[in-house]
Amino acid sequence: MRYSHLLEMNNCPGEKGWMRKIEVLPIGVVHSPYKEAKEIPIQGRFKDEVEAWVELGAKYRAGLKDLDGFSHAILIYYFHLSNRETLLGQPYLEKEKHGIFAIRSPHRPNHLGLSVVRIKRIVNGTLHFTEVDLLDGTPVLDIKPYVKYFDNRDNVKSGWLDKHFMDGRIPDKTILR
């Protein structure tokens, strides 16, 4: 399965000729208990006991060497069931619309997603993980280790989301029903 997008920037001032096609091939596929989007938590950490796995293509399995020394990984994937793109969207926690780059909707340009997952084990070229927020059959484009020395930040602001998580509370809408 090949995924491609054409970057059309020729309508932006100063961007003439900056148009090219990018093609990516999945390295694997997610096997998840979530068959429908309505079953998934808005982030996997809100339902952290659920387990899934990434089945890698045979030619990519050697790339998992030493990943088992990390507690978490970053999965980069393609929202394969999204059939539209929008620049404004309504997140689950609010009725107000926000810009697509300020929310985590699948209906974004290029349909790319990322999830931080907890590694449980790696067996025979298969990465088993928890903190799942992916649909069964999701194509995986890349896997990177989560590195606390690189990926953790101080003084983080989370924009419109901060008001929903004040005082450490977790909103009810983090689990879709």
C-alpha cells in the first residue's frame, strides 16, 4: 500500500515551484482491539491497560534491535480511514472549533498521526505496547524511541487544553462513549 500527497504551495506568495509529491510506504500495521473510532480514548494514556501490537514487514524487523531497552516509543502513522481534510475542527473536550494544528484530529492535511506508547515486549519482529489510541489496521510509517533527555520539556503550555486539566483533574470526555 502506497500513500502519497501532492504539496500544492504555488498559491502562496514566494512559494512558486515548491510543489512536489511525497510518497511513503508503511513499515507495518497496528493490530488493536479498537475496531471503531468511538471506542478509542482521546489519548492512550487514559486507558493504559489496553494492549496492541505493531506487526512489521519482514525487511524492517531488524530495525527493532535495542528498542526493548526503552520504556516508550513514538509511533508515526497514517490516518487511513480519514476521508476529509479541514483546517478547523471541534475537539472532543469542547464545542468551540480550533485550528487543525491546535488539535489532534485525523482530518488534517496529510493525515499523519503520532502516539507515544509504552513498550511491553518485542517478540519475533512484533512490538507489543499499551497506552493504545490506534484503530486496528492503522498503517505505521515509522517508530522512534521516546527519549526523556530529548522529548521532555520544561515550562510547557498546552493552550486551550490547560483549562480542562487544571489541578491534575482528568475530564470525563477523555474516554469516548
